[in-house]
Amino acid sequence: MHPVRRKATVMKVLVIGATGNIGRVAASALEKQGHEVVRASRSSEPSVDLADSASVAALFDAVGPLDAVVVTAGGVPFKPVTELTREDYADAFAVKTLGQLDVVRHAFDHLNAGGSVTLTSGVLSREPIATAAAAAAANGAIESFVTTAATEAPRGIRLNVVSPDVLENSPHFHATFPGHRPVSDEEVARAFVRAVDGVDTGRTIIV
């Protein structure tokens, strides 16, 4: 008995953070799948600032109905844990964590039934490196959120997070991750295609 093949569907996908090293890979991979991709970032049109909830709301109002949303934006401070301040942790959560969670909140109201949301965390939620305590906390919070929030997502919407190791396309970071194998654009692309085109939900997809 042969497995039933799903008919390919062209989807409208919003990629937030599309000018970054992960975002551009994800957006290009989804375009190669035949999807209509709307690329958004702080420096593009449409633009969005994840630290500003009004900006997130305005973006969704501007782009209209969607089938999928991918978020790859969010920076965090890197300092020795003894030097991290309350403000450093607040900054990490404001953009990397709360910014992505705010996107989920708005996406649930704008996605078509059966759509999906894909967030981005990173290897620091599971593997330590020096000066990465704030990043680890922010990434771990995103992954824990996805595990539980996916069980309550409305209208059959799927929710996942892609968690890549240090990127091959970012050699300036390689020395900060001693012993890690940098992951290729192809590996990152496959993870986002799986999240958008697949059936997973509530998963952390490790790259």
C-alpha cells in the first residue's frame, strides 16, 4: 500500500527578520517551495520592530490574511554572568522572547485555519558557552512556551520552534562556539521547510 501524498499548496508566508543570516535562508527556501513570501524586518518594507507591540500589530494589519508566519529576529546581550544586569536580561527577553511571543499572539488572529507559526531559538538553550546566560534564558523560555502553547492554538494552527547551532554563514561567531559543528544554510533551510510544510506542532526542531 502506497502512502497518500498531499497535494502541494501555495501559501502566503510572512518571514520576520528576513534580512538576517537565518531569515534570508528561511525566506529563500520557502520561495523555492513555491510559496509567496513577504519579507519583513526593521530595515525593509513592510517594516517591523519586535520591541514595539504596536509595530507588530501594524505589520499584521498591513499584510492581510496569511497561511504561515516565521520569526527569525531577536538579539541578546553576551556578557559574563557576573556582569549581566537586570536591564540586560530585560533587553534579552523584550526582543528575543517577548517579541516572538507577541508575534504568536497576533498571528493567531490573522492566520487562516490550519496555518502555522515558526519561532527561532538556538543551541544555547541546551549547550553552554561562555557569556551566554541571557541568551540561554531567552531561548529556553521560547522553547518551553511552544511546548505548551501549541496545545491551545486555535483553528488547527501549528506552532514550532527551530533551534540551530552556530551558523556556517557566520564565521565571526565560530571561535565563540569551540567544538561545535557549524550548520549549513541547507540544514537550516530544511528545518524551516519542515516546520512550515510539515505536520509537526509543539516541537523544537534541532539543527
